[in-house]
Amino acid sequence: MRKHIKRAGRLALGVATLSGVGALGALGAGAADAAPVASHSPNSFNPVVGHVYLDDNTVGTNTISGFDRHLDGSLTPLPGSPFTAGGAGTGAELASQGAIQVSSDGQFLLAVDAGSNQVSVLRIEPDGALRLNQVVSSDGPTPVSIAVHDNLVYVANAGAVGPNFTAFTLNLFGQLQPLAHSTVSLPNGSEPGDVLFNSTGSSLVGTLVGPSTIDSFVVGRGGLLTAAPGSPSPAQGLGPFGSEFRPTNPSQLFVSNAHNVAVGSGTISAFNVASNGSLKSIGSSPFADDQTAPCWIQITQNGQFLFTVNTGSGTISRYAIAPNGTLTLLGSTPISDNGGVGAVDARLSNDGRTLYVDESQAGTVAAFAVNGGNLTELPSSPVSLPAGATAAGIVTTGF
């Protein structure tokens, strides 16, 4: 996340509703986006309080899976799901974080169509259903990640030839327009894995998996980027992948190092980001993960805990974050379905009570109750994705 707007919510007659809108700028770590909420649940004691969406990346016509998110964290498929995205998927897992995002006003869903080099914009209806609004060129090959801050959108295009970061503006009607002179060309083979803003929108970073470097930029008032001194910076491990800014400190950045070779050798890096965008290592970073292939990162909204999905180990590692950004490993929680193999992106609910994990290879979505730095898989978990889904990216809405 990166972004996010919150709406004040209330429960009335067993139906969750939301009132009032306030913007929080950037796509932020683990924050959830607000959207109108209507209940499909006949159980007034477990009403719908939001929704969960995944970019199915289906071969041919791409689709978006949608679920009602209930008060106890459980999920049930939305009527009409999966929803047509308009572009095309690849039918294969995307090596990226942030393939789907919610606009900062909570009204629109933005999803990559990696198979057709496009981005789809879908309107979020009051009952959580999606209506296709627009499909536009991503202005590059194989879009894999999206960052949103207010009306500014950056897309990471990860094709082997001609990869780039490029920007769009998003108007109140959910229409994307290319931002002139915004494209930052990357070396062939860069394999950008993630692009994201900090919570103030003043910084944008992108992880480059291929050369194991991190691009860091200062965002100007017009949305154009200025590279930080020394950028791209060498990563502290092989394959820097998932990344999150700390919600409570927009100058602290955390990056997973997913491709360290030895079993159990994954690490998480912590950086201070200066006002000019330069990166400085925090403490004894990188911090040991004791697992294999930590890829996707989520940070609780209070900034106290970090979770990373270890795709190679089938686990979720749990860290405590000190005020200065130092990490302490608390342990790892197994992901049960398919032995956890193929678990990928993750996202926290807005209230911080539930962590949802895209178990793409198993064709399911898992849900874990969050209690401080501890995770417990819900009895209702996992739930199935639609047939043919090779889901990439996951977002939550509601409160």
C-alpha cells in the first residue's frame, strides 16, 4: 500500500455502512482502502465490513476475483465474481508486489493486464461488485506493479526489453491519462518487482530484481521524478523484491531479499530515506529471516510489526519493529494449504485484525487473525479462487 483513504463506518441493523471520506495519500503498507460496503450476509452477527479483490491474471481476458469480508475476517465470494477486467492476463504468476490497487478516494480499482500491456480501471459499486470503467495502455511491456498517491499513478513495466516506470493522472471519473515526460527507462533485464510511494507522496522507490538494485526518487509537484544521489543503490541481498514504507514513519523503508541462494538465507533490509531520496542502512541491516525466498511484505498500521511471505518455505515470518527501524524476528507461521508452496502477495485489513494471503499456486486465499505480532489461521481459511486464476496482487477495502 500504499495509499489509502479511510471512511468512518457504523453497523446498523446488522448491515455495515460507511459515511464520510478522508484522503490519506500514498499506497501504504498494509493500509486498506475504503469503499461503500453493503452486506450480502444473512447473519446480522457477522456482517460484511469490506471486500477483498485479487487480480486473477487469467490467460486471455483478465478477471478480478471479489469477496465479501466479514466482521470475523472470513470471506465469501461476491455475487458476479470474477469480474471482467477488459485486458488480458498471462496465465502465469507475476513476480511482483502491488499488481492491483485501490484509488485514493476508494472508488476505483486499478489492475495490471500483463498479457496485453494494459491497465484496467474498475468502479467499485456500493455492494462491492465491479464495473469496468476504462482499459488503457501501460506505456510499456508487461505491467506488474502499480503505485497510487492521490491522483498520481505510477506503473512498473517489467518486460525483458524496454522496462520502465511511467506515470498517469487519475481524474474524479476514474479515467487515466498519461503524464507527459514521466517515463523512466530501465536497463533491459531489470525485472522491476515493485513500485510504491511513501505515505506523503514525496518519495517513490522501485525494486529491480534482475541487477539486485533499488531505484529511489524524489517526487516533484508535477509528479515527475528526480533520481536520488547514487540511485540505483545496491541491495543488501539478491533479488530485492517486496517493499513497504512504514505507515508511521514515511522515511523508513523495508525491502525483502528474495533470491539469496542458500536454504533459509532470506533477509529483510531496513533503510532510512533522506529528503533527497538517498538510502542509508538501519542498524545491522539486513536482518535474518531464517526462511527461503521472503518476497511480499506487509506492515501493521501502527508500524509495530512486519510480516513477510516466504514463498520458498511456505511460511510467514513475523518481526517487531523498533522505533529506529531495527527488526527483531519473532518467528514464522506455517501456511497450511498446499504446504504453503506458491503463497505470494498479502494484504492487511484496514482494522489490522486480519492478514489475507494470495495462495496463487493452490488456487486459494488464506486469512490469518492478527494479534500483535502473532498470526493464527482462521477456521474458515482458505477459500477457493475461480478456476483458471493465477492471482497476482491483493487489496482490501472497508474498515
